[in-house]
Amino acid sequence: MKKLRDCTPIKILRIIYLGLCQSVLQYGISIWGGAGKSSFMEIERAQRAVLKVMLKKPFRFPTDELYETFPVLRVRQLFILSATLHAHKSVKNRPDYQTLLSKRNFHVPLPNANSLLARRCPYYSHILIYNNINKSCNIKGLSTQSCKLTTKKLLLSLTYSETEEIINSKHLSAYNTSTL
């Protein structure tokens, strides 16, 4: 990246980042994405280091400004996007999908989970994240591609703490962005 940054425009650098770095991050994200916040610190630091090298930013450059300058999804946001798309595909194949659509409040019922470990399992966490994202931007009747674009647009507008709240909370009413 250090050699490429001097001779390529920013748009090409973004394509290279998406092809080399983000694809590696997305490889197993649906499985290890439900891990705790502290488990992600090394991966997030590596992502920020790559971005700072690509953009010739100093070591202490603020993270929020970095992601505003170079609009890519953070690692946790990649997990949210992956979980939302996975749940969106599975929800559309549910036998009660038409019944869910006819209800005033679209809410996919969560499976029973009696322990914290079970709640971190993709079977539970993906549905929870899907319900939270659906409250913010109505994705229930969208195609998979439209769902991806709408969710990505929402995630790029969120701060780090708002992103964490999507994963950790049961309800996402504070970030209801009907303008998306």
C-alpha cells in the first residue's frame, strides 16, 4: 500500500482496499463477528493502520475523521451488514413471511436463547441485528441488493458508539432515519 499510494488516485486505492483488505475481513465475519468488543480491537487497529498508510495520515490521526475521509465500513459495521444480509435471505424463505409482512410492526421473532453464549450465536444475533436495522430503515420488502445498499448507507452514517448499540441493544429507536 505504501508504494501504491503515491502513484494511484484515491478511487483506485479504495478499489484495491475493497479487494485486498475488506475481502479478508469479511471472510469469517459472520462467525467471529459476534465476539466481544475487546476481541475486535486488534482487527480494528489493523484496519485503521492500513487506511492510514494508504492515505498518508499520521499515527495519531483521529479515527472518526479517517472514516469520513475514506468512506468504508468499520469491522463491526461489516459484521452488521453481513448479519443483516444473511437474516434478510433467511427471513424471506420463512413459511410465515407473508404473515409477518401483513403485520403493522414487522418484527421477526427471536429464537429462545437462555445463555449469553446462545445469544452470541449467529442464529440468534443475526435476527436481532436484522430487527434493529429494519426499525431504522425499512428493508423488509427489498431485494437483497437493495437491502445491502440501504443498510450500507445507514451504517456509513453511524458513529462507533451508535454501531455498537445496534449490536448490544434489543431496540434501536434512537437512530430511526426515515430519510434513507
